[in-house]
Amino acid sequence: MTSVALRRISICVSVPLLLLLCTGAVSRAAESAPPTVETRLAQLEAKTAAVPAINSGDNAWLLSSAALVLMMTAPGLILFYGGLVRRKNVLGTMMHSLVLMGLVSVLWVLFGYSMAFGEGNAFCGNPLTHFLLRGVGLAPNNDYAATVPEQSFMLFQLMFAIITPALISGAVAERMKFSAYLLFMTLWVTLVYFPLAHMVWGKGGLFNWTSTGCRVPVLDFAGGTVVHISSGVSALVCAVVLGKRLGYPREPMPPHNVVLSLIGAGLLWVGWFGFNAGSALNAGGLATSAFAATHFSASAAALSWAFCEWMHKGKPSVLGAASGMVAGLATITPASGFVSVPSALLIGLAAGATCYMGVTRLKAHFGYDDSLDVFGVHGLGSTLGMLMLGLLASGHINEAIVNTCKIDGQIVPLTGGAAQLLNQLKGVLFTMAFAGAATFVILKAVNAVAGLRLTEEQETLGMDLSQHGESAYND
């Protein structure tokens, strides 16, 4: 082979190798070169799209609020109601709240959450949408709370469903059969609470002011209609249908342990911050505003009730001040996310005086035996709060009420005034009529199936022994 041929062969071999080496070098240089701005933006967008829109601060606050609301039932309401009854009925009264923590939770998993917050019509969600909490996971539901897992929202709302029927138990204390109580509460939360929660807070609900169409825009931040008016009116119907306790009002029936009630009242006050401020569903400024309104309304109402009692009876009682505090909390509940601190003080002052008159004068005039004054405190209180909210709602506190509600394509502001007062009145009257009528029908059905009331012998013995076979005090 000649030298010329060898040179040609070497050139043919070396050129591809050289090209290959150059290509590898260029490729390595490209890999080591810093990415362009466009590349970085694309990578950032891909990472952002892959991360759920969950705010850890919002989620922590909502879960903490759920725990606070549960604490309102146990031990808050358990102690508050337990101390107000006679000693032979302490455990039976405490059991009324305790058992609902289990009963309502099971119903909530089966169909309650679906009926309240599932897709449906203006009155109720489809009970099968989230049957056994199907589809309720760690992804947010943008229709309700866009920065927390839907499961967190579900748990928070469950605690409201637990305490609402527990409030009613104060009106039937010391005289309702436990078996009848369980059946009544199962039907009541299913036929009254779940539909009302959907109507006021659920997507497409009749009174939901954030829904498309905004049919009857009723402002209710944390449960004036859904929780307090519904339970208060239902409690009154229960008291009337069941009848008076043996010996009422001839025999004195003082609370057996005011200390227990005061401890319970204090826990209710603390827990109510989760109830109202948690209803902001995030840890932002609205939660702070609702927290402040809640505290100052309770403070003003406690003083208002105490001074009314002082003037009326000559002495302010400790239990009266505690009752005034609860009245202030119930009254500010629907308004807490919509009013300023001065407005909250005004609401609290009105709540203490109004509920005091309801518990003393109104109850005595009509003669019904609402054992623990559920209607006088919760029913009257939240009715007052709903109506005062119609006049005092402020767009400076909650901007959403200025630009969210659309009727016939036009934005309708829901700030305080005659128009919003009328909307609030419609919501109040509907809730009273619906809850009252449904409760009456349920009571009659339960009475026909199981009987409502303890026998005279059982009532004399007390619920603790006759219904549960145990006594709170064994000294």
C-alpha cells in the first residue's frame, strides 16, 4: 500500500473521529452552560403545577379551629349543661352531648357531608355524592376552601354538626328517654341540620350569597341560622311537646354544681374563637377580625346581662354573667366576619339585655319549661344577631360582600341597610318555620314509635340510674 493511500485512509478515519469528539465537546459545553431565563421559567412553572395549592398556615389554623370547636362540645357543653341540672341527672345530661360526638360523626361519613356540601339543588346535596367520604381527600375543593385539603374542611364542618343538636339537649334535660333521644337526633340532623347547612353554605344553596345566581343572599358567617336559630327554635318545640318536668315550676330546681358550669362556660368562650374565626377558612386578616368581634361581643354581653340582673333582682349572679357571655357569643356568631369591633360591642350589649329578658320575662309569661334556656339564649340571641348584621355589615371588614353577589348579571352589594335587613329577615323566618315544623313532625313520629318521655317513676329516680344504671356521686 502506497504512502498516498495510507494518508487517505488516515484522513477518512480521523475526520469522523474528530467530528465525534467536537460534537461531544459541544454537547458537554451546552450541558455545563447555565440555563436561559426561558428555561428556568418553564422549569418553575412545571414545579408549581405539580404542587397542590395548599397553604400550611391556613391548614394548621383550620385543624386547630376544628379541635377548638370539638372542645366546645366535650368538655365545654358537657360541663356547662351538666352543672345546671340536678345531681340525679348529671350523667344523663352529659351523655346527651357525648353520644352525639359518635352518632353524628358516623352519619357525616355515610351521607351527612354529601347532603351539606355535595352537588345538589337549592335545598339539599345528593347524599350519594360523597358516600363514605368518596372523593374527599387531600386536594383542595375550590368551591369552599382553596388553600386547605378538602378533608380538613370536612372535619371542621363536622364539629358544627356535632354541637348543634347537642345544644337542643338543654331543653329536654331531665325528662326524655335515651332511646327516644337517639332516634330524634338521628332524624333531626338528617332532615334539619344537613339541608340547612347546604342552603346557607353549600354550593348552589338557596341562601348562599356566594353562589351563582345569589337567590336570597343571606349573610351568616358561622351559623346564626344553621346552628343557633335552628337549635333554639327546635328546643322550644321540644320543651312544649314534651311538657314540663315533674314539679315545675312549683318546686325549686337549682343547678347542682355552678362551678362545673363556669368551667364549661370558660371552655365555650375559648372554643368559640375556633367556631367564628375558623370560619374564615384561612389564617388571614378576616380570621383576626372575626376573633376580635367574638371576644368583645362576649365581654359586652356578660356585663349587660349582669347589670340587668343587678337592677332587676338586686344582685348580679355569677351564673348570670356566664349566661350573658354565652348569649353574646351566640349573637355575634352570624355577624363575626362582617362587622367592626364597635359594632360587635353594640351587638353584645343588646344581646345581654335581650336574652336576659327572654330567659326571665318571656319564659315566665308563656310558662314553657326550656330547662337550660336554649331558646332564650341561642334562639333569641342569634335572631337578634342576624337582624343587626343586616344593618351593620361592613365592606371594610369583608370586601367580598361588596362585589361577589350577582343577581341578573348585576353586582349587588350586601352591606348594611334596609335591603340586606330584608334578606336577613327572610333567612331567619324560613329557618324558624322549617326547623320548628320539622321538629314537631319528628317528635310525633318518635313518640309513636318509641315514646318520648320517661315514666313518672323513672323521672323521680333520675336519668342517671333509670337510663344508664350509674350515679355520678357514690359517697
